[in-house]
Amino acid sequence: MGVISTSSRDAVARPVMARVPLVKATILGAVVLLLVLLVVQPFGWVLFNSLHDDATGAWTLNNYARVVQSADLIEPLVNSLVLAAATALIAVGIGVPLAWLVSRTDLPFRRSIRVLTLTAFVTPSFIGATGWILLAAPNSGWLNTAWRWLAGEGAGAPLNIYSMAGAVFVCGIYTVPYSFTMVSSALDEMAVELEDAATTLGCGVLRTMVSITIPLAAPAVIASFILSFIQGLTLFGVPAFLLTPTGIPVVTTKLAEFYQLFPPEIYLAAAYCMPLLLVTGALFWMRRRYLGRKQYVTISGKTRAGRQIHLGAWRWPALFLALLLPTVAVFLPYAALLLVSLTRAWGLGLSWENLSLYWYWWAIFGNSETHTAIVNSLVYSTLGATLCVALGTLVAYIVERRMMPGASLLGAVATVPIIIPGIVLSVGFFAAYTRAPFNLYGTPLLLIAAFAATFLPIAYAHGGSILKGIGPELERAARSLGAGEARTFLAVTLPLMGGGLVSGWFLVFIPIIRELSVAVFLITPKTNVMTTLIYNAKDGGNYEAVCAMSVLLLLITLLLVAIARPLAGLTGARRTSRKTATAAGVPS
Amino acid sequence: MSGIRITNLRKSFGDYTALRGIDLQVPNGTLLALLGPSGCGKSTTLQLLAGFEAPTEGEIWADDTLLSSPRGVLPPEKRGISLVFQNYAVWPHKTVAENVAFGLTIRRLPKAEVAERLTRALRTVRLDPLRDRYPSELSGGQQQRVALARALVVEPSILLLDEPLSNLDAHLREEMRFEIRQVHDLLGITTVYVTHDQSEALVTADRIAVMQSGIVQQLGSPEEVFERPSNAFVAGFIGSNNTLAGTSEGEGAIRVGDHVLTAPDRSGAAKGGSVALCVRPSKVRLGGDGGLPCNSLPGTVVRSAYLGEHRDVLVDIGGDRTIRAFVPPEHRYGPGAATTVHLPIDACQILAPAA
């Protein structure tokens, strides 16, 4: 046959082996290097800086001492924890029943509610906060005005968005989509047989729900609670918009303050990141421990349409409840933003003469700053998402197929950014790349790298879950037919990942394009992106421009989501019908 | 084509030892079945042969080429060993023709030759009319034939089959057994066939290696492993079998409870050593005087099942021991009936107990 290439005849013949092919070594090396540059290094700098004095630059533990001792540094921590806990309670309290209604009952307009919740998901929470400032600012807010109109001039202004309650409300409603998505997909993937088994044993609808469905969904509920908590803890835009004006500090806004001081207290800021990391790290550790013991989450059977619970007379009240979230998170703020963006000068009130598309024209063509930011946002998000997905997928592949010793360590490194709040990562990137030898300050590369690093855990986890569904035999078959590792990856693995990779790309692209806190310390006027521009313009009080840019950002994101959905499904139309897919070990 | 030589092959995964020293010779052109229960090490052996795992100790040779040793492993793509998987592993994103032609395109053969060999391979497995279908449009048996054609079209020097029929329904499985043997007779490729199904092994293989707990218990022709099993495990794993554990009373005699039974002895055990008496249920007779020189024991019928071609009777012979007998269907035994069990001496074997 001559297929076997070695043919040494002496007794001590050695197989051509152990030598790692050049291509593989290069790729592995590049992956390790990128992980060091994107994750290990910035994080290391935060740690290093936290141990140095801002004034003298000498080694010190003083920064930590100040964090623990001074009351004006402890107060923001307490506020942050309150905000986070309340956010998580709202997210789970609304998200879980909503998920159950949409996945398990015959609620009318289920699909529309899913889509609207997704719309809330792509809305950056600080833009939502802007909408709510228009709606519920202490006196001028429309809802307050409407209330006075209904209840009489003397009724006062019941709503004040510039308060802890206001911030909790806005953080909460924009975190609901996380718990909704996690729990509804757990409910969707749950094997119907598990519930049917209970039914055949004589359990009624309610009993089955209480003793089977809810316990099985519990891990997803808990995971979503923890994720929502972290979200509330690490958000920067909402507290900056709603709490800073009333002088309620939280950790993230306090961090930004250190940078704005003169001289900036950057090393103190680094130490002040540590309590946040401690809390997020502890939460993830708890989640791991909890999920580690409840391995059954992954025991999902064939995904079939579950039995629908008939709500009967409750259908319409349930719909009313289900529509509350879209109303407060989508309809009301969007309406406010849209209306303001369409007026030439908001102060002149609503009239036909005042209506115009001026501010859209201004944002897209008239103003070079906004024009640049729009282009930057699109370019950086595209490149950042591509880098992130490529790196995350490669790491997932190396880990899943155990391609090198210590592969699981790579996976751990790729997961670390999930516990690093965006603002801390921003601090780290600032420290790592604004000095020699990199000197990347003011370059697009700095932002692209920071974006990619922030969302690496999403890309890695997503890549891993696709790969888990592709049986290793599919690759081994190619190897045994003579294809090397690189060729196998390109000819078999990558095409099979196909649609999953596209959806993974959008899963990273969308949070990048709406990301604010990572960018906030890293931008320069030339590398401004839409989120930072909106943030800065809002400080300047130009609401018409802020609203027009916000609406543009939302439109761009929604447009891309609309494109993404059919694209992700397109790749596997004929070839991955369920029958082969399960035979070949590919998830359908 | 190449012969395979495996010497002292060991494989550990952490604390777990999957293979405890395997020696196997597969002469050029033969079909060897690796037969054993799950967890016996047969699949590990196959993964090592294919080059997906490195041995902890020992060597694998194909003729004069060292394929695997603890010092290194020739990568799978350089071995010229084709593999057919239990779940077929037919690529769902490629058509039948693309699946089968993959190995040929990797080898950068001229287009005309690829087309010609592809068509020949598809005809061999009768899939030519389905060449443009995607795997999702094929039945399990058809997918299995795609996998077989894909493995054979590259003319491998060695073919490995990993439980290739276990995902098919019973009827198709029986048919495919003969098909695999036919293909082997046609091409004569050295083949290693992993299975846990004894009848698959008996039908297809030239030689059978019975494995258990990481060791080859017996290597021999189908007739040898069935008729002259090397120990009680092999006797019990291949075909139906009665095993009576006891102690040796010197060569040719075994004490089972109160009885001393005689039989040809291949246990090699000294007096007092533990041994087992094995006898096939089809050789056991019930009632009367047995006719042949027999070990005869009194017993009570526990259960009797009518299976059409014979009757499967379970007899309690005391001391928590039972004997199964396949007797002609016209003999009727009710539960509780007293009877005599006759074990013809020539049909009994005294063997070493299961390892």
C-alpha cells in the first residue's frame, strides 16, 4: 500500500512521532500568547498597581488599608451590594414566571413576548436609563406630568428616577432578559418524558410542576440569580446616570471618580477593584459548587414541544402581566427616546413645526464626531467579535480535545473575565497598554482587544457547548483516512460548527456594540464609540442628540439581530435533520 | 496489507488500568474478532491500534513498522489504518459521494482516478444510486455502508471495525455480518473487528480473541474457543453454559458440594485448587439412565420454558446450584417434578475458574 511512510528495518525503529507539527505548535503558541496578553497581563497589572502608592510609586499595602478603613469608600460598597441584590430579585422574580408562561403555557402572543424580551436584551441599560429620565425625572418627567394632569396640579410628582429605587428599577428590568433566557431555555430543553413520567404516576398539572419541573429548573434559576447579581454589581452606566446626580455613590462610579481626580488615584482604584472581584469570584465559586452537585441539569432528553398547560380564563390576565415588562423596558422608553430625537429643540414642546429629522442628519452626516463614532462602533465590534469568537473557539477546541497538557488551565483563563467587571478590566487594560512596550493608548487595537477580552468567556462557553455536541468520532474518521489535525479541523469540525459559530458571533457582537464600561477609560476623541459618545453627550445635556444617537444604536443592533436569525439557521437546512444528527452525535 | 504484532500492551488512565499486558498476532489478511463484555479493554485496544491513544507500555507493529510505543505514536493519519465506528461517524454536512471520496482527495489523486474508485466503492456497497443524498436521508444500514465504503476506498493496509453493527436492528445486523465477511473475502484486508456479540464473532472471524479485565483470555479459531474454552469465563461468555464451581480432587475429578464429578481436565490445577466444571445445556440430559457414561445427580425442576425448537429446563441440584438443560420439546416437565440430571463425561470439561 505504501501508505505507512516509515519503513526502517532495524530493531530499534522509532515511529515518526512525538514531534508536534509546526502548524499545531504555532497555533497553540499563539493562543497561549493571546490569553496572556488579553487576560493574565491586564489582571496582573491591576494586582501589581493595587500594591503601589499613587504619590511615590513605592510598594505599599496602604491602598487596601484605605479601602477597608475610610467610610466614604465603604458606603459605595454597601450601595453596590444593595443595588445588586435588588436587581437580582427583580430579574428572577419577573424573569422566571415570564419564562414559564412563555415556554409552558398557551399564553397568547408567546412569540411576540419572546421577541420583545430579546429587544430589551439588546437595549443598553444606560440608554434605557436615559429613556426613563425623560419619563420619570422628578418634576418634568412625562409620567409625572401625566399624573398631575389626571390628579390635579397639586398632586405633586410621585416618581423620582434619580434615586436608589429608580436605579434598582432600571437595572432590574434590563436584567430580566438574562434570567428569562436562561430559565426558558432550561424549560425548553427539559425532557418531556420526565414530566410525562410524573403524569402517568398520577400527578396533576400543579403537582408535576411543583415536584418535577421547578426542581429541574432550579439550577438555571440559581445561575440566573447569580448572573443578575453580578450584573447589578458591575453596571456602570445606570448608576452614573441615575445615582451620581443625587450623590449616591456605588463602586463603579467611585472608580471612575478616581480617574477624574487631579492627580488621578489610579493605584487606589486598582485596590478598590478587589472587593468587587472578591464578591463576583465568590458567587461564581458558589455557583460551581452548587451546580457540581446537581449534574442532572445536563440530563436533557430529546427536545420536543412540551405539554402545554391551558391557562383557561387566566389567559388574558396572564397576558397583561407578561406585557408589563415589554411596556416598561421597551415601549415607554423607546417612545420617549424616539419622540425627543424627532424634535428640533425639545424645550419648544411638541408641535408640527418642531418635528424634524435634523438630529439624525446631524448624527450621520453633519457632525464628524458622531459620524466617526458610528463607524468606530461598527468596525471595533466586528473585529472584536471576530477575534473573540476565533480565540474562544480555539481555546474550547484545545480544551475539549485535550490537545496539550494543561489545556483545562487555558479554559480557566478564558473564563476569568466573567468575574472581572468591565470597569476593572478597563482599569487593567489602561495599566497594561498605555505604557511601553505597547503604547497602544489612542489606537483602535486597544479597544478591540479589551472588547474581545471582556466577552471571551461567552465565546469560549458557546464554542465548548457546540463542540460537546460534535462526536469525536467524526474527527477521528477523518484522521484515520489520512487528514492531519489542521485539515480535519477545517474540513470536518468547522463546517459542523457552522451555524453555531454565526450565532456565537452575534452573541458577542451585540454586547460589544452596546458596551460602555470597558470603553470608558480607554477611548480618546479619535477612538470614540457610540456608547461613550452618548455617555459624554448626556453629561453635556444635549438630549436631542443623545436620543437620536441612542435610537440609531438600537436600530443598528436590531437590524443585525434580524439578519442574524435566518443566517444562523441557514447553514444546516438539509443536512442536519434530527435523524442523522443524533446518529452522528450532532445536536439538532 | 500488513500483519499486526502487539507485544505486552498496557494502558492506564490515571488509577484505572484498562489493559494489563496484551500479546496478539494478526497474520496478514486475517480477520480477528476482539470479543468481550463492555469494559474488557477491547475498545481501548482498538483506539491504540488506530493511534488515538499512546500505550503506557508495550509496542504495536505493522509488519516492520513500529506504530506505537510509550516513546511515541505514529499519528493516525500516517498509519494507513481505516476505522469504521459504532455510530458510523458519517459526516452530516457531506453527501454520500463526498463522504466516500474524502480520503481520496486527501491523497491528492488525479480527478479521473478519484471518480473511478469512488464509483467502484459505491457499487461494491450498492449505494451508487444514492451518491448525492445527505446522510440524514439515509437509513441506518445505508449509513453503515457509507462508513464501510469510506474506509475501504483508500485501500487501507489494516481495517478496524468498532462494534459496527450494534446500532442496527436485529434483522439487518444478521445480514450485514455476512456482508462484512464477504467484503473481507473479496479484498483480504487484515481486519480487527471489535464486538461484544459472540455470534457476530463466530460468523465473521478467522480468529477470535476473547478478552476480559484487560487480558486476552483465549486466542483461537471460532471452533477452538467454542469447543475447547481455556477457562470458565470463555466457556460462559461464548454460547450458553453451566458452570459448577468446586475444588480439584486430583486430575480429572472435581468436588462440587457432596458430589465428586469426573471429566476431561484442562485446568492444570493441583488437588484442592479451585476449578470449575463446564457443560453446555444442549448436552445435558434429564431422566432415564442417560445412555452415555455420565455424571448423574438427583434434582428438582424449578422452571420449564417452551422455546419451540427445544425446551429450556432449570433444575435445582441442591446446595444453591442449578443446571440448565435444553431438552427435546416433547419432554414435558412441570415445576417441582423430581428428575435425574445426566452430564455426559465427554461433554464436560474441568477448567480454571473465571480469571
